[in-house]
Amino acid sequence: MKLKLIKSEEEYQKALKRLDKIFHAKKGTKEQEELEILVMLIQRYEDETVGEFPDPDPIEAIKFKMEQMEMTQKDLAEVIGLKSRASEILSRKRPMSINIIRKISTALSIPADILIQPYKTV
């Protein structure tokens, strides 16, 4: 295979097929050298086309983590300090204060940079 930058989905698929074919190339062979370069080219293409995943919505992140930890809204209220405040935050009626973000971040192990992201309130 002639090695060159991968610029299309078709070229990407061909590169993946070639990679699969030479994946177990013996060390010191031309195929092994081709394999190493091909992996770099594929990685570059994937980095450019896929990009990074966006941060999750803060409220959805809280709900997801609560579900994982089998927490109820009452449990969250204990973390925050007020039952009504937990309800308002989860229903998007009230934005989180920095103090609440700190408490939730610590209690639920959610990075604060996710919780400070802007989100819609009702």
C-alpha cells in the first residue's frame, strides 16, 4: 500500500483493511514499518474527523451519577441542604450556585468544570 495522508472515509476504510491484514507483521520487516506508519495516519484521521466529545449537560450529569449511586432526590437534598432546592435544580427551575456546585462535585465525584457549564433553566 502506498502510504499517504488519509483524507476521506473511503481511504480510511482501505487503511483499516490493510492494517487488519498486516497487524501481526514480524519485527524488523517492511510490513512492520508500514504498520507503524499506518497506525499514525489512521490516528491522525480519527482525531481530525471525530474530534472531542462535548461536556455533558450538568443536570444530566447529576441525574446520571445519582442513578449510578442509587441516590434519590432526598439524598441530593441532604447534600445540598434543602429539599426544595434539590427539586428546583433537578427540574431546571433554579441555577446552581458555586457553593452548591462544590457540594455536588464533592459528594457525587463530578468534576466541577462539568457542573459550571451553562445549561437551560425553565
